[in-house]
Amino acid sequence: MLVNNAVASDISPVLGELLDRARNQRLSLPELLQVVETLSETGQTRLAAEVYKAWIAFNETHPLLHIVYFNYSVTLRQLGDVTGAIHALRACLKSEPRFGQAYVNLGRALEDCGLTSQAVQQWRGYLEATNELTADRAIHRLMILQHVGRVLENAGLYEEAETALWQAIELRPDKTEAAQHWTSLRQRQCKWPAMVGSEHVSTRQLLDAMSPLTLSCHLDDPLFQLAKAYRYCKSLVGRPDLSGFSRILPRQKFGTGERLRVGYVSSDLRDHAVGFALREVFETHDKNSVEIYAYYCGDSSAEDATQSRIKSAVDCWRDISGLSDRDAARQIVTDEVDILIDVNGYTKHARTKIFAYRPAPVIVNFCGYPGTMGSPFHQYIIADEQIIPHENEIYYTEKVLRIPCNQPIDRKRQIAERPRRADVGLPEDAFIFACFNGMQKITDACFARWMTILSETPDSVLWLLTGGEDVDQRLRQAAEQRGVAPERLIFAPKAPNAKHLARIGLADLFLDTFPYGAHSTAGDALTMGLPVLTFPGDGFASRFCSSIVSAAGARDLICDGPADFVRKAIGFARNRESLTKIRHALELHRDASVLRDIPALVRRLEQLYWQMQSECERGETPVPDLGNLDLYYEIGAELIAENVEFSNDFTRRQRYTEKLAQWHAFSPIPHDSRLWTAETASAS
């Protein structure tokens, strides 16, 4: 019998006839594909699998049998039958050993089963078999190289991952996915410069492929960052099919006594810097004023302590990780959310396309991403006065609203017992400079400043968070090349959060990175009484740390630029008493600081949510300004070639205006609200 009892009762006489025709080899391949498509569209995926199985059983000599096996495997994956899908894909490859898409999917299935080495082996088998490329093989080879690079990167095999990704880039330089990962991977390995072209790949192609987050680690140009976000959004989201999604009108809430429904969408509501930051925010929200919905789109395999706290604090927790973007948006519409917060931005596991469906009347960029979204559907961004001064609002497509400090601090975080310096491999009497930022934030210029500081303070060491043995050794060699003994760099192994917090305070001074400064790591350091030395640039990522330092009441630690940063760091190491006074002040005013006043932050946050609701009800929700951003991107790409690390805002604006005038002389540029205003154009 071809079908089991569970499905037999569901098979109509028509389907019974189809199965009979399959048995007798009278069901053509086009008919088969049409039948299973109809079944799948009507939610009868299990019956579609039965039809495939019957056809395969009695058509083993068909020349396109491998196509049917492949489609059958896809159907089995939809049913959650990974094992069956693997069998079907292996049968597909036995029938047609060079069917590239089957290699791709078989590797993915094995990876999902935790068999990453077997997955890579499958993919490499295809790469070895396709040295003579056809157009189809080139596409599949590209996909497989990207998968190999991704899996090897996740496994920490960075050198091998970089090699695979570079092969993908040279195969198709116009495709951005591999180059996006490649540049990010080089940043994480402290390989400088991060962008290195070749005979086949230009640095402009690498720049075009770079993600907005990776760009934040590369340079401080808020106007180019905005233009990059705009282009990235167009590439990532495109123009989704909005049929079935009408524009959501605001629900009247003012004067009704009804709570405002606020939804937070994030993959990081767990043991993660964002989860740590938002735990107490959720617990402090006024449940008489706002109703909190949490939409989690991250890893659902395990629940940790942070996630448990958040689940207990919110009114509704929804795991949308298994939903498509469209279905997730429909769920949010069904929940009648008033204000929807994008906590991911353009970070890992972001679900940006959900917001493109506009499932709530108001959409806000807050907390998880250091910059503008440059999208047509994010209407507000929440920051603070230090991160976005009023004159810098032109660098954001969203309307800027402000809270006291953009970095929430969880005052209930567990902290282990403080160790001794010797316990963590630190010299007892040396001056300890430290930086616990990710390795991707360390640039060549940043590292050179650190080495200048060490050279001028012989009794000091630099304490960094390990990037892995290869990366650590690369930095030791870079130090030695700059005349600093490699043993003066000490690398801290990864540690549980409570133990990591406990050891931070053993250092004397935290040295910030530029252009992407410390965010939660600065909050951690100041919480433990460790002074953080920083200098702000003009972009969101480069000003964030100065916001945290200011909120902690330590503005003396905010420098005027790179030279002042080096001078002050050396001065503190030579005069430890001056730093002791700052540490004492941090400890004395710690609990009264703006940084730790979470109730005030949450009250202001709720005021802003109600302000957004009020504007929405009055028909005054802001419309993102996307004017001339493709042109600003082209000009920014030209200016990057000048390779200037730090520049004041006035000089940068002047350079853009000069370029705009040159473009305008060739072809008139419409006025915008940023640099090419009517006044600027008339003066040029």
C-alpha cells in the first residue's frame, strides 16, 4: 500500500487516481509538479510528499528523476523530516552527481543536524568536481563557497573561512554577500587594512559590499554611514509584496484610560549585551501606562536567566523565530501594537523586512544598533544629547528623540568575588591599561595610539580580551614592530559575565577604540569603578562611549581628539594620584549618576512613546527624508580614498559641499535638507 492509514482517509478519489497513474507511469513530470504545488498551496504538504514518494517508486528510469528527488527533499524539510530529506538528497546526487543545488541543501541539512564537518565535506566535494565552470555551476559554486566560509567562520576557523570567501568574491565580485563577511572577518582578525583589492576585485567593490555595522568600525563619516544604511536597506529589503497589508491607522488612546501597547522586536532578548541592558527597563515600565509585548527572533534552543527575567517582566512574550517575515508582521498586526521598537537594526539575526510591512502605526529605532536605519519605514530614533547633538540630526532619516542616556544599566547584575591581579595573570605593580572591546573595533591607527602610550609609560601593560591565539599573536607581532615588547600585551580569556565584571576593576584605565567606541563595555567598566578614556567623533558609534562617560559624571575623561587622548593617557599613568581622584569620584557618585538612574530613563522613554502616539493620532508622524542619498554615497566613496581617520565636522561638511557643487555644475541637483540646501546651492 502506498499511503499509511493516517493519510489514507484524506485522499480524495482524484488523488487516488493520480497515485494510480503514478504507479503505472502515466503521470507526467509537469502534471506531478502541478499536483504537488496545488497540494502545498492548500496546506496539504503531507499528501504532496506521498504523491512524490509514489511517483519516485515507479519512475526510477526517468531522466529527470533527480529533480523529483530534490523537490521531495524540500517537501520533507517543510514537514520537519530532516532525516528523510537527507536520504532524498543523497538519492538525488546518486542520480545526478553534479546537481549543485542538492549539494547546497544536503550540506545545510547536515549542518542543521550538528554535523558541520560532514557539511563542509559535501560542499568541498562539489567544489572539486566543478573546476570547469558552466553558468549554472558558477552559481552553485558561489553558493557553496559562501556556505563553507560561513560555517568555517562560525567554527572559529577564520583563515580557512577567509580563503573560501575570497574565492567566492573573485568568482562574482558583483555579489555582495561573500565580501560583506570577508571584510568583517578581517576586522575581527585585526588584519589591516581591512579592505585589500586584487586584479579581479576593486576596493570600491569591497566598500559597496560592506555592511553598515562593519562600516562603523572602519570610518567615522556620519553622512556616508547614512547613505550606506539607505543603500543597504534597499538591497536587503527591496520592495516586498505589501498586498494584504493596509496602512495601520492609530488607535485612539489619549483620554481613554487605555494602555499604550509597545512591542520590542529583537534576537538578543537573552544573555547578550542588549538583553542585559533591557532587563531592568522591562521590569521598570509602568504597567498602568504601557503594555509590553516582546517579539523574540533569536535562537530558541535554550532559555537562559536573562530571558527568564524578561519573560516575567513583559505582558506578552512571542517567539517569532520560526515565522516568516510576513507571518511575523501579521502577528504584530493581530496584536494591535501601537509603537513597534526595532532593537536589532542592521545587526546579526535582524529581521528588518518585518518592519517594511509597517505592522504598527509607529516604528522606532532604539537600543540595539548604533546609527540611522536610512529606511522609508523607521520614523523615529531614540538617542541622547551627547550621541546626537541637534546640529547632527541631518545625518539621520528618522526624527530624533532623546532620553538622559542611551545605555540602560541593569543594576541587579550579578558580580562575582573580585580576584587578585595575580589570579588573572596581571603584574601586581604595573599600570594596567585595558580595553575589553571586540577585536573588530581595533584599527591600525587605534593600535598605533596604544603603542605610543605604552612606549611613553615603560611600567605599563595593555590588557585585552582575547581574539583567539592567531589574532593575539598577530597583535603581539604588531606591537613588536612598533618597538613595544610583545609580552606587554596580556590577553584575558572569555569568562562568564559575573566573573568578567569582577575582574574589570583590576585595571587602572580603560582605553577606548575609535571610530567604533565602547558601548556596554564602557557601562560595565564604569559600573566597576574603572575610568574610561575616550574621544568622540561625529557618528553614532564614535560618540556612544562619550555619552556613557558623561552620564557617569566623568567628563574629564572625554578628550578633544586623538592627540589629547594619547597625552591624557600618558599623564594618568605618570601621575596615578590624579586618576585615583577620578576613581574615588566615580565611586562616590556612582548610584546618583544619570547612568544608573533607570527609573528616570524609563519615565522619559514612556513620555516619548506617548509623544509618538500623540503625533500619530494628530496625523503628524514624521516621514523619513531620503533625498539625494545615492549622490551622498558616491561623494562619500570618493572622500574615503583620502584615508583621513579623524576630521572635524566643519571640514567634512565643507568637503562634501565642494563635491556637491562640482556635481551640480555638471547636472543640477535638487535641494535637500542636509548640505545641499537652497541657500548652499545659491552660494556655490
